[in-house]
Amino acid sequence: MGSYKQELSRELSIRQNILITLSAVTPASSVFIIVPAVLLSLGGASVLAMALAAFIAMFVGMSYAELSTRYPISGGEYTWAARILGKPLGFGVMLLALVSGVLIIPVIGLGTGMYLGVAFSGLSGNNVGLVVIAICAVVAALRIKTNAWVTGIFLGIELVAVLVLVLLGVINISRPVSTFWTPQAISSAGTLEAVSWGLVVSLIAVALFAYNGYGQAVYYAEETKNASSKMGKAIMIALLVTVLVEILPLMAVVLGTGSLEKLMADPAPINYFIIERGGTTLNVLISVAIAIAIINAVIAIIIQVARLLFASARDGSWPDAIGIPLGTINKKFQTPILATIVVGVASVLVGAFVPFDFLLLATGASLVVVYGIVAFAALRVRSLDKGHKDVYKMPLWPLPPIVVLVALIYIAYQGILSDIRPILISVVTLVIGAIYYYVYIHSRSKDRWTLPDPLHDH
């Protein structure tokens, strides 16, 4: 069978891989965009929900780490699913990841105008976000090492913004730590009232989404030195940094605000806190930093999705007329430029013509489905090729993937009770992928989806 040919430029250090991965996670923008949904629903207990999500994410990270070191391939999750759970499911996972990736880019990118508009009123609106996506696609086509430096600098700016937020809270602590396990919401009368612990558990799904992205370090595996021995470390470090960068500012805001009632009554509670404790000028500066964080995330996610599209083309997923160009690496930049441009153009078109509410709906359950498949793969991987020497084996196996599956089943159940459409869209996408595999690839299996061994990376 052999192994894949080294075409991408293996020039990233483990540190540079982590920088790009964290840029895709964009923890600072999660603090402003995703975490407030948990804060407004639970008050101080939002910290507890984020902590519980971090516990589950740790086990998800362990599963990603073991699979990534066994199969350090740019295609990520679908390459594991295909090898461990079967090619039809693997193709479905690839299609789901590809569609979700193209949809999530405008979901994130269109928020650029909202934050730039705080400082420059003429830069508000969706069109600014579309221009940002187009520019980011051009940047993403450059050499991977260049992008490591660009995203690293942008990441530094967003981390400074988070540090300022933490300091504002620390120097203005106004309530006890017990607030963290007191779930409350704003009543119709504008006062705080207790909410159920069931609501705390149900919002773990939102918290998991805020952390998501640490496992995507594997998408740069074929461009990272000694990937098979270091990929697990990259994933777990990225997860640890993500959790700290998101949970510490939330703790600071909860303890440091002058009025929890006023904080939770504001639709943008983090910005309210900054203005309350630091003034409007600081809010403008941090808003610009968050816009930079969003731009950083768009660059990194386009790089990820482009690697996924490249890997799928290399495996023979598409007719040659489109598959061969998409699977070609530019000799000068040693990146899949055409795949990157296609992802950028598709994301701009989606952002311009697909309603934003549908984008949120379509991407809502894909994370739960993909995590579930990763956990199943992690349960089965050790039964394959028992003579293989694994560089990383998760501790307490098989407990971590079992815990993940139990948690995801409950989260999916709660999601179905509230709105079945997101999970239905994800499942239908998987089924369409499996059907495509049987219709187009199965009869051509001699030269398509042969699934070679990972590259030698030493």
C-alpha cells in the first residue's frame, strides 16, 4: 500500500503548530461572542458550566491526541473514521467536516464589522466581513510558516485583550467565589432568580463549542516536524491554553462587576463590564483587538478547511477534472493554493447569499456528531494493528471516550428536545456522504480511497 508522498512543506515546529491551532480556536473572540450566552443564562454558575465542559473536553482531547499520533494525516477526523469505522462513514465525516467548515467561516467572519464598527463606524456591516474573508483566503494561501508568524502576532494581540479583562476583574472583586455555583438568571422584573441545575448541564454544549478547535492541530500534521511524536502534546497544550484563556476572564467578570443584575441585563455583558470598569476608550481598543482575533481565526480556519479539501482530493474523492487540481500543491508556496481559493470563494458566497440564521442552524450539531465519531474511533483503535507502537496512549482508556459518548448522548437528547433540525442536518449530511461513496467510489476502489499509511515525519 505504501504511504502518502510528502508534498506539503514540513517546516512547522510544534510551537508554530500550536499558534495556528489556537488562532483557529480564537479563545478571545469566544469570550465575547459565545461565552456571553452561557453567562446570560446562568449568571455566576456559567463558570461551573465552563469547568464541566473543560472536564469533558479533556477526554475529547485525549481521544484526538491518541488518534492524531497514530494517524498524523492532514484530513483529520475522516481519515480515522475511514480506517477504523469504515470507508462509507469516513466519507460522510469528510463531507460533514467540509460543509461545516465552509459554513462556519462566514459565521465567524461576518462578526468583524460589528467590532470594527465600534472604533470606525464606516466599517460596520456584513460587507466588511465578506471582504475580510476574501483577504484572509489570500493570506491563507501563503507558505504555512508565514501564516504561523502572522497568526502568532494576531494571537498575541488577542491574548493581551484577555489579560486586560482579567486584570479589570481582579482589581475590582465585589462578590464571593460561591457565586460560581449559584445558577441565576434575570427575571421579568429585572431581578436575579434561581434557575435549575438541568439548565447548567444543558449549556455544557455551548461551552464545548466555545472550546472547540484544539484537536485541529492534526490538520497541520503533514507540515509539522516529528508530528507523530508531538501531535498529542500539541493538542493537549492547545486545549489547556484555550480553557485558561476563556474561563479566567469569565471568572474575573463575574467577581469584578459592580452589579451582577446590570451585567446580565445587558445583551453584551463583556463590553458592559469593560465600559463599567475601564471606560469607553478601553472598550474601543479591546473591540479592535477582538476584530483582529476574528480575522486571525478566519485565516486559520481557511487553512484547515483547505487542507481537508486537499486531503480529500488526494484520496480520490472527486472526479479527476476537479480532484487533480484540488489535490495539487503549488511549488513556490508549497500549499494547496487552488483548494484554499475554492474554500475562500465558497465561504464568501455562502456569507453573501445564505441567511445567517440558517448558517447557525446547519452548524449547530455537527460538533456533537464529529466528537461522537472521534470517541467511537478512540474506543476501537487499539483493537487494530496490535503490533503498532503508539507514541501516545491516553490514560484511563477506555474511560475517556466512554465519558465523552455518555455526555454527547445527553447533549444530543437535550438538543433534539429543543430543536431537532440541527442534528437532522448533520445526520443527513453523513448519509449523503455514505451514498456518494457507494455510488462513485466503491466501484473505483482500486485507485480511490486506498488510504495509504501516514507519512514518515522524521
